[in-house]
Amino acid sequence: QDVVNRIAAGEVIQRPMNALKELIENSLDAKSTNIQITVKNGGLKFFQIQDNGTGIRKEDFEIVCERFTTSKLTEFEDLQKIATFGFRGEALASISHVAHLSIISKTKHDICAYQAEFNDGKLKMPPRPMAGNQGTIITVEDLFYNMTVRRQALRSPAEEYQKISEIVSKYAIHNASIGFALKKYGENNDIRTSQNSNCTENIRLIYGNCIARELVEFDFENRDLDFKVKGYMTNVNYSHKKYQFILFINNRLVDCQGLKKCIDAIYQTYLPKNNHPFVYLSLELNPRNIDVNVHPTKHEVHFLNESEIVESITTAIEQKLLGSNN
Ligand code: ADP
Ligand code: MG
């Protein structure tokens, strides 16, 4: 059974960044306003995420790592929403099957924090009381210690750290009112955003002034197709070697190749060859229209009226860019 669970977990958690993304989302779901991440060896040896959110009650320690346990079901009106965006109670369970997981947490109702370690979905020992502030510290060590082949395939800590850094950057841009920090263990912060920052300021901090000063704001709504989209993107005059495409749908970082390709095509029409834009979009769709058949571990998302919505967004972006270019 452990082997079956481990294989399933290994599908959800492919590399450190997948685990970290889930943990960041948990911290956001817990209404944190400050999220600090520390990484050793690209997350392969150790990574830790500390938040100041609602915390986990002592009595819930027992179940947080059981598969399919979630405290979030009641917050959502229907199953569709849950099936779509990973509210599936699998992240902590999966991590506990492929790494050494430790949780320290304190709610505002408890007088002290509790600490516990988990293995294969289970508590190793009852939670121990300890000093601590409200919020949660999750430590993940020796990722894939029990999956030799996977571990050997992930040979470059630098590459893993780069991917972690990209994830943190994207969440920091999308959640500008939340303070994010990312550092390598024992070193200074590589990313540090303030709690009362804004989106463009964070783009400037993380991606630099060259991009920030070329940004065009985009804000568009289509009532017939029932969606809203906001974001920032570089002007067609601006060009960059690396394509940055950041897409959040209903506040989850996702991929949507259809939309990406269409937006890229606009820029390719106007930008010099081999130059690329920076694009950040936050799309709000009616959750009912998001395809629940997509496997929850895949970040590629499909939704109802996808081609119409993609076309509508693409047309609006093209107009905006051409308008702002005059
Ligand atoms: P899900 O997010 O789908 O509910 P997870 O496995 O990611 O499942 O987390 C399981 C449960 O653990 C959550 O429902 C939540 O109650 C609790 N939890 C996890 N991380 C945190 C956190 N940082 N702060 C507060 N509660 C958390
Ligand atoms: Mg989660």
C-alpha cells in the first residue's frame, strides 16, 4: 500500500517546486499576509515555508496528512470548484509519502504551538507543545529519499532553485498585498516583497525596471462569456530575450496553451524576430465553466467556451497594445 501511495504521490510532486506551490497555496488559503520560504540545495535537501495564517488546530494534526482530507470543502458551494483547483486534500499527504515532513502550527485559540512529524500520511508521534507565533511552519526534508531514480534524475539544485524562484515570483506578483520572501538557507533574501506593495512595484522588484516601465495595464470584461481579465503586459515596442507568461485563473497559477499561443502570436506580429514580451494575466471565470475532467495534478486548464474566450481576450489585447503604441 505504501508503494502505491508513493507512486501516486510522485505523480503529484514531480520536483521541489510542485510541493512548494501546493504549500504556498495552502498558506494563501489560510489567509496569511506574510510568507517566508527558505531553501537548501534547490529544495532537494530541505525547504521550509513559514506563514502567519490561521494555523492548524492541535486536534487536526491527526488528519492533515491523510489523503483526501481537507478543511476547505465547506467554503465552496459545489463540488465542481473543488475538483478543479486542487482543493483535494492531497498535497500534504503526497509530500509525507515522498519526504520527511514536519509541521509547527499555532492557531489564535491555542496558547502554544504544536509540532509534529509525518511519514506516509501518518503522525509519527502525538503533537508536542512548543513556543511559537500564530501561523504555520512546514519543513520538507530529503525529498524523494525513497524514490532513488527520481532523486537521481533531479541533479541540479541550481535548476530546482530557479524553478522555485519563478513560482515565488509569480505568486508575489499576483498577491501583491502579501509579503513574500525567498532565500537560500543562511543567505540573504533573493526575493522580498512588502505587504503593502502593488502589482507593478513587485514586477519592478522581481523582473526589473526595464520591464516595469514598459507595462501596459489591461482590464477587460465580457459579460456574455462571463469572464473578467486584468493584468499587465509589455508594450509591443519592448523586447526581451525570455518570454514571461504568467497566468492565474481564479487565483491559481495554471497553464493554458491555447491562450498563450494566441497572445504570443500577437507579439510575434509586431515584435522583431526572437524577441518576447512579459505578460501577466489574472482571469476570473465562472468556476462552473472550468473543466473538471482535467486531472487535478495537471496544471493545464480547459474551460467552457475556451476558444471564444481566448479569441475575445486576444482581440482586446491586440487593440489595447496597438492603441497604447501610438
Ligand atoms: P487541501 O489544501 O486540498 O485542503 P492539503 O493537503 O494541501 O489539502 O492540506 C490539508 C489541510 O491542512 C488543509 O485543508 C488545511 O486545513 C490544513 N493546512 C495545510 N497547510 C496549512 C497552512 N499553511 N495553514 C493552515 N492550515 C493548513
Ligand atoms: Mg492544498
